[in-house]
Amino acid sequence: MFKIFLLISLLFSTVFAEVDANLEIVKKANALPKILVSVANDTAEVETLNKIKKGIVDDFEVSGHFDMATITSQAPYDSIPDILTLSNQGVNLFLNLSAKKESNGNYTLMTKLYDVNARALVLEKNFTTTQEERFIFLAHKAAISINDFFKAPSIAWMEKFVVFSTYKGPGKADIMIGDYTLTYKKTVVTGGLNIFPKWADKEQKTIYYTSYNYKKPTLVKLNIYNRSKEIIMESDGMLACSDVNADGTKLLVTASPTGQPDIFLYETRSKKKTQITKYSGIDVGGHFIDGDSRIVFVSDRLGSPNIFAQGINSTAVERLVYHSNNNSSVTSHESNIVFSSKDAQNEFGGKNFNLYLISTKTDSLKRLTSSGINQFPKFSTDGETLLYIKTEGNSSIGIIRLNYNKSFTFPLTGGRIQSIDW
């Protein structure tokens, strides 16, 4: 069993629309609108609103579409802010926040967005949740709404759940869902060893995960809302669902029914299982590329982990990466591929696992991280943002905005993230 866990650890390891003539923002010229987010000084919901304010500020910073003002200015929610002072401070937009809590438990965030240059209220929207503890999603919805108002590139991924496994101790790992900043977290699978969660549908109602609580490692499909379960397959040794195609009808599964792990295609409608790789060593972590006609995966067929591609209906294998001799996890979006690579010893005496971006259509290679252990990359649905696990003292979710050369980390308190998906 220890060898199985060791194997797991090693190998899976634009232009905005104009509001007025003074507010034309062109992203590539770095002429971003300066926005001030403020909590109304006549609201009673100060504690939660301050947390929502921080969430909105974080979202704007991560988006790369706004410049955050650092001055302080407050106004009653139904009053016009101090336009002259804001203008003199170079502020273009003023977002005022208020909230109300109802007796049935509903919590409503109220927002008013002012264009300082036009001296006008340009957007007013409310957002409601039935659970105040999920306030961070109100922040995400507000940020997305304002971003959409200016027709900026979408940041809709911010309100999606991430699903991740956290180690709790020897033979113990829970599966949790949360927002991308880990401000909100909820355990959905607990008891024993549960790892490698993967969303099964776009609606984020069901997940696949590997449970070691049966006689053999077992791939389970779980509806996280009604708790219904379906056993997909079992296997000796290693077992994990590494990718689900766009419509959820095909899975790539690493399984080892004869001792060595290979990659299988599982069709959810017919429940047919087809073996794709047939190497006598280790093939793991398959992801669909080229319209589901090929896969990219990790293999040790050259003596150490590296990245290869193979057609679904072919036995011909192509080496994709010629960087380093230890490339241990991979993800894909259309023709773009990101992999984790063990780099040379740094000046502090440690080893780094950095993320690199390549394309199946060019010979380009771009390093995305510079320090720590960076693994399990996952693309957003639009391919513009990368999610990954960063370990550098603690365990964090990492976010890379690929078109903006910006990266952010959000630490997990308690436990260590084992794998992640969104």
C-alpha cells in the first residue's frame, strides 16, 4: 500500500466598452480604470460587508481589468459620493456596498457603481444568498457583474466551485468544495482515504473520486446534493479519473488491473472500457486533446516521468516535452499544454517543481512559476486561467492569469491539498 501512495505522490503529483469619453480602457496599454470599493457608512452589516469588500478587491486584482484605489472614502448608501475628492485622487469608479439580513436567513448584498468622471450612477444590482456563510460568492457575483458591464474578457470562472482532496492524517483524506480563494469550504466526503476528485458535469452537481475504503481502490461517482452514489470500476493498485470530456460522456481513467498503471477510455453511456496505452511500465494522468481524438499523459517509458501524446485509436506514441528529466503532471486545453517539471537545485538548496506552457502547434516553451512545488495544473473552461496546487511552506491554491502575466496564491489552513479540479 505504501508503494501505491508513493507512486500517486510522484506521478500525479481587450478593450472595454465606453461609459463616457473619459473612460475608455485598453487592457494592453495598461490604461485600467481606477476603482474604489467602499462600505456604506450607514449600514449595520459592517463585519460581513468588510469581508465581501475584500473578496471583491481580490477578484478585481485577479481579473487584471481594474486598478485598485487605496484611498479611503465613504458615503451613505443612498447618497452620491464625494465626486470632487475622488476625481482629484484619480479615481474613475466608486463602488458602494450595503447589505440587509432578513428574518428567513437570506442575506442580500446591495451595490451601486458610480462613474466619477460622468458624475453618474451607472449600475445598481443586488445579490442574495440563503446562507450568509457563502458571502464570498456574493463578492464573486458582484465582481463578475461589473466586469461584464464593461464588456471585459469574462471572469465567470470565479463563481465556480473548486473540488479538492485534503490529507488529514495517515490513511485519511477528505474531499471538499470551496471557492477559488478558499474563503468558503465545505466537506462533501469524509471518512477513510478519498482522493483524486474530478467534476463529472458542468453544473457541478456530481464528482468522480477514488476511494480506498473498499476491498480494492474504487472509482465512485457521487451527487454532492442528494448523496446518490454509483460505483464506476475497481482496480488493484492505482485508480483515478484524470479527465472528463466537455459533455461528460467520456472519461480518461488510470487503472492497473494487471499491476502496472495504464490509461483507459470509459464511455459513460455504454459503460464500455477501452485500454489506450499498453506499455509495461507506468502511464498515468491522461487528458484529452485535439477534439478528444488524442490524449496527453505522463509515462516513464524513457526511464523517468515525461509527457507524451497518443491517438485514442492508435498505438503510435509521440514525445512532447524535451525539458528536464522529471515531468510529473500535465493538463490540456485545446492545443495548449501545461506540465509540472522538476527543475535544478536552486540557490537555497531546495528543489523546485515549476509549471511550463507548451503548444502542440508550435515549439514554444514558457515557464509560468519560479519557486516552490507547483503541481496538478488545471485550465479554466476558457483556457485563460490556470489553477494549481502550490506548496511552499504551506499548501495553497495558485491562480495564474495567462494573458496578463499575473499570479496569486490562496493558502489552505489545516491539512494539505492532495489534488484539485474546477
